[in-house]
Amino acid sequence: MLVVREGGGYGGDNDRVLDLRVDEHPSPIQELIRIRNLHSLYFSETQEVVAVESEVRQEVEETLLRLGYLEQKASEDEVLFDALAAYHGTENFEEREQERGYLDIEVLKFMRDGH
């Protein structure tokens, strides 16, 4: 699937808005849907942001511990936010990263789904 628009690519450096392939996949339609959904998650505009505090902070901390971004509970917010920034970079969420202390709700949902 190829979608082009002048300057529409990542960072405006090319014209490829979307360039997805599922060559020789045993279930090409399902795979194309799956990777299109991921593309939308990575690159669509943020609609809602949540503060990383109280229950959300605890949930994010537990997820980052489980995934190995934290070695122990973060006694300071800056340690947690550094780990969250590393998560964003590893999971390709740079385009959805918010100012420190806030999290895109779609990234939180992705984390809740076990990622």
C-alpha cells in the first residue's frame, strides 16, 4: 500500500505518507490491517493527553518495571520520566511523546494491552 503527498513523508523529507508491504505473508489482508493500525498509532496526531500522576503513574511504573525500563520502583519522577522517554524511543513513539509528566492516551492504551 503506497500513499503519496508532496512533502508528506516522515519529517517532510519525502513524499511517502504511507508505504506498507506484506509480500508473501500467509495472511496478507490481516497483516496489512495490523501494520496499518500500527502506522496510525505511531503517526496520527495526539487527541488526548493524561498527566502521569497517581493511578496512571503507578500503572506506567509497573509496566516499565515489567518491561525492564526500570530496575526498581522510581522514587523520583525524573527517573520514571527518563524510563518513559526510553520506552517512547524503543517503541517508535517519538512522534507521540509529550512534555515531561504527560502521556498520550493512545500510548497508555498500547501499554495497557501488554506492550
